Amino acid sequence: MNAEKIASEISKRLSVEEAEASMIVAKAITGGEASEVNISDWYEQRFLPNLVLIDEDGYSRMCIDALKILDKTAATDYGGSRQRDMGQLWADMTRGYLGEFAFQLFLRSKGIEITLGHEKGELSDYLVGDIREVRKSGEDSRPPKLQIGIKTTKWNGIWFDLPGDQFNHSAAHTFIKVGTGRNHLFAFFKKISVFKDKVLKVGQDIGLLTADESTDLYNLLPTFKPVPAYISGFVLREPGYPKSSYGGRKGRLHYKINSWSGPISALDLQNIKEKENITGRVEFEGIGKFSHDRGYLFNAGSLLWKQEDWKRLIEKM
């Protein structure tokens, strides 16, 4: 199958628009997970085996878990000063927890149960997703032998970005793409009748909405669907990574970085500019630059993802 046919298959399987499915495929190519030539192998061997669906019950649990710690969670981005209001913070926290729940479902399909730890922290400090307990078949629950960090992004994420010292806090780090979109909380509220029985009813009661207007507004709201999540892969902390392990495209003036695997620091882009004799800008594909000045960075194509990779990781847990 070519990229267009695979996008059509994803659209049907996940009940998403063709444009969203095409974006999923395009980002797999941009992030180095696949090429136009082997995109069918990516779909059958990587995407489908590492895909889970989160139902309404799972979404409800993660939504409430996020709400329980909302007032104890910092509302700023890592390394930045942008404040999020409680609604956006709740939506973002829920998305992060959905990624953790997706990993729980993924491991369950492989015969291992985990307990997640949900506690206060910075919004981007995905360490709140550390695995607290592990239970393998025939065993009692116990602390994991290997600590695994869980980081969630949207469908369009191609960079596994670990700012500051996050990389050193866990022995392994998983990268999970969750298909929530921008309106997942609204879709959930519609599902549990928050709008029909509360918000829109108030509008009718105070004379701001007619019954027909209320119905029209209700029909415009997004409808809740099972949330797809793609466990893109993972990286191990050991045995370590070389500095400035990158790849990219050199244009007439600028240089576009499309692969990276290892530590990143403030001077790296300038060093690349000098090394590649670039007169223009050196930027990362899809994002330009990152807001922090040190950490670890991986493109999705550089992650471990095969079934034998997951088997070895699970054995160490």
C-alpha cells in the first residue's frame, strides 16, 4: 500500500478525518519512522502492533485523576513563563494521563500489569507517570526493577524532547502519541450531558436560546469517540549517546535538522552552522527550536520499537 491508501485505512480504523489520518502518515515519514518506500511496513509492523484504544471508562478515570491534582500542579511550561488557565491545564494534564494509561493498556496486552503514580509536579515533568508497581503473571505486585518514564505528545509530534535532567531520572523513556485533538474535554462533557442538561438548559431558562438554537449548538459540539494512542517507542539511558548525533538537509541558505539522537545543548546549532558552512538558519524540522538550552533529544525514527525490543524491556522490569 502507498501512503494515500494507508491514510485511508487509518481513517476508517480510528474513525478520524482523512486529513488527520494523512497527517499521521506524513509525520511518520517526517520523523524518520518510515519513508515513502517502506510506509506499508511501518503501518503493519510498527503502527498497528503498537496501537491501543482508550474507551470512555478509561478516559473518565484519567480525567478525574487529572482533576484531583489540578490545584497542586504548576501551570507553566518547562523553562518558560506562559501560564495556562485551569481549563487548558486540565485538558493538557488529561492528555498526559491518557498517554500513561495507553502504556498501561499496551503492557497489559503483553501480560504485565502496572500501577501508575499520579502526583503533583510541573506540567511537562512527565515523571509523574513513573511506574509505581509491576505485576507479572504468577507474581505478586512489587516495585519495578527498572524505572520507566512516560511522555505523551499529540499526533503531530516527531521529537522526543527530554529537557533538563529528565533523561537521567529513569533507565528508560517511552514516547506515546495520543489522538485527542484540541476538543477532547468538550467531547467528553457532551457525552456525559454537561451541555444538554446543564449549560444549554441554562441558556434556554434565561431566554438566551430557543429550543432549536440549543439543539443546533449541541450538534456543533464534538462527539466523544474512543481515543487512539500509538506507543511510538522508547529509549534507554545506557550505554549512552554521542554528542551532536544529527542528520538533516542543507539548502541554499538554511539547514533543516530532521534527526537527532542524544544530548543537546545551547551551542549545538551554532556548531552545526559552522560545521556545515550555513549562511542562514539552522532549525529543527517542524518546530524550529526548543525553549530549553540543555537536555536529550530523539526523533521518533531513532526509537526502539520492535517486539523483541519491548520483550527485552519487559524482562528487565
